Amino acid sequence: DTAVSQTPKYLVTQMGNDKSIKCEQNLGHDTMYWYKQDSKKFLKIMFSYNNKELIINETVPNRFSPKSPDKAHLNLHINSLELGDSAVYFCASSQGDRVRGEQYFGPGTRLTVT
Amino acid sequence: AQTVTQSQPEMSVQEAETVTLSCTYDTSENNYYLFWYKQPPSRQMILVIRQEAYKQQNATENRFSVNFQKAAKSFSLKISDSQLGDTAMYFCAFMKSYYSGNTPLVFGKGTRLSVIA
């Protein structure tokens, strides 16, 4: 069973389009995250979300929005895609009250904007 | 804000040899966790090893061990008996204690490790 899954794994789209990436975790975790990995492999947090609060990295454009239909899902919506949005996007989850703090990552979604 | 620095963009090591990857971090927190993640060409992020800051004993996981120096804010990864499958990007990451609030990982820029046969 896949712990954290993302769909699609690859996404090619044109500038100006709106797209979504889905994330699901079956670990019963209460906190989910979206990270962006740029072309230089640098990983940076975009959003942290649990059932209490959404923390948004202030550098993330408001064209990006997380939506959580339930505790097991955190989808990423992107409006008006730009060339600079091309990257790999990782979803992750963790159980916030566990001392060990490990985050489990999905396989990533490679987004290419042409 | 926390920062993580990996000063070695690329490293190589002969198969069966030992290699050490460096990581330093900056924080004013007293309770936190440190991690090394491995990212092979498949791009999957794989946890290699973790260290709780309150533990003085260095963590070990089979061929992987860390040298955690809290006062120096240093957290290096040693890979013993290197194998071809260890070829990957390695990321050092910092996380505040959960009790400090929402806790995303802060990553270094990574070290690309190549194991040579």
C-alpha cells in the first residue's frame, strides 16, 4: 500500500492554464505539506496544513492554493500557470504529536509549463 | 528563521570506501530534529537517518551514522562501505519541535554523491 500518493506524476501544460495536483495519505496523519523542488534541486516548503491551521510561506504566489476536502487529502491548485512554475512538487505528511517527527513523502509531480 | 547549509555540492567515493557529508545549521531553538534524506534518480525522498537534538548519542542506521555536534550546530553524515545504490542527492533537513507549532522541514541545497565502481 502506498503511504502518500500523488496524481499525476507528470503534468505538461501551457502558460495561462489552471491545473490541480492531488495528494492522498493513508497513514492517518494530521498534518500535510506541499514542497517545491526547483531546477537546482532546492526543496522549499510552500504550505503546511492540519485541521487547525494553514501556514502559507509568504513567498508563494496567491495563484497557488491548497484545498483539503478531508484529513487524508491535500490538493494543490495552481491558476494562470507561468513558465517559472515548472518544478517538481512533493506532498508529504506527518503525525504532529509524534516525537520522532518523520515526514513521509509522495513520489512527486513533475510540472512542465510550456 | 532556520537555515541549513551543505557546503559540498558534489562528492564522489569509491565503492566500499567511507565518505562523510557535511551539514551545518543555524537556529535559536533548543528542541528540534535533524534528518538526512536521500533522493535517488527516481526522485523519491527517502529518510536515511534522524537525530533528536536532546539526545547526545549519535544516531546510527546500519552503514549510516551521524556526527551531531549541538554546540557547533553541525550534523554530518558518514556512509561506510559505500555501495553503488548509495548514488543519490543527499539533503540535510531541520525541523522544529512539534510543540513549537507547525513544523515544515527546512532543507539544505543538497550534496550529489556518486559512488564509483
